[in-house]
Amino acid sequence: MNALVLIGLCLLVVPLQMQVAGLIAVAGVRPDLPGALLYGIGVVGGPWVGGAAGLVVGLLMDRFSAGVVGPQVAAKICIGVVGGLLGRRLLLADARTHGGLSLALFLLQGIWMTVTIWWRTGSGWRELYLTAVPEACYTAGIVMIGLWLVRRRIGEQAERLTLLVDR
């Protein structure tokens, strides 16, 4: 992956989340566009690239949220690294497999963010099932569609790779 494209995506995804996510919200549920992007970057670029992108995006998100620096950084690094590890192990997996795995990962992120809110304020468990679960489902759907489109685009290369592996 081109380094300039990666840096541009990481810098643009946070303002994009702030501006566009509200426009594509369904019943008030916004997708986690940076999380979906980081999962994709991890799958395509590997765990180190996904973790570095997660660090940059997490720092930007924590900075723009006017909250404590740390929770988003940890969550986004984990999404990038785990996406990279899954991408290495499941290179030829279909979009549904990555959708299910990313759903589990985004549910864990929702639980993590709920625990950090609870730790600071003493409340927030209601938000887990009202916001975090639908957001995780929505974001996993975006990951499925995105990886399906990427796989479709490079499908011929993946088929060639499968033929080489089978020999």
C-alpha cells in the first residue's frame, strides 16, 4: 500500500466520520468508518501497517473528541492489528467470514468503550445495547461490502494465487 495514500486516508477518515457518518446514520446509529477502514487496512497491509494506522487514527479521534487520550488509541490499534493478523491467516476468506470476525471485533470495541465510560462516569451500560451493538452490526456490514468490492476487483489475482497454492 502506498504510504502517501495510507497517510491521506488516516488523516481524512476522522473528519469524514464527523461529517458523513451522520448523513448515513440509520435510526440514529452511525457506523464506525475509521474502524471499518482500519480493519481493511490491516487485512490488506498486515498487522504492522494496521497497528500504525490505528495509532494515528486513534490519536486523532481522541484529540478531536475532547476526552481522555487513550481509549480510542487502544481500540483502533487493536482493530488494525487484529485485522492484519486475520488478513494474513484468512487471505482468501470471503467477505462474510471477515464480516463475522469484524462484528465480533467491533462488539469488543463497544464493550471496551462502554467500560471506559462507566469507569469515568459510573453509568453507560444502557448505551451498550442501544448504541454499541447496532453500531457494530452496521460497521461489520460496511466491512463486508468493502472487502467484497476489493475482492471482486482483485478476484483474478486471488484466483491465480489459489491455483498456485493448490499445485
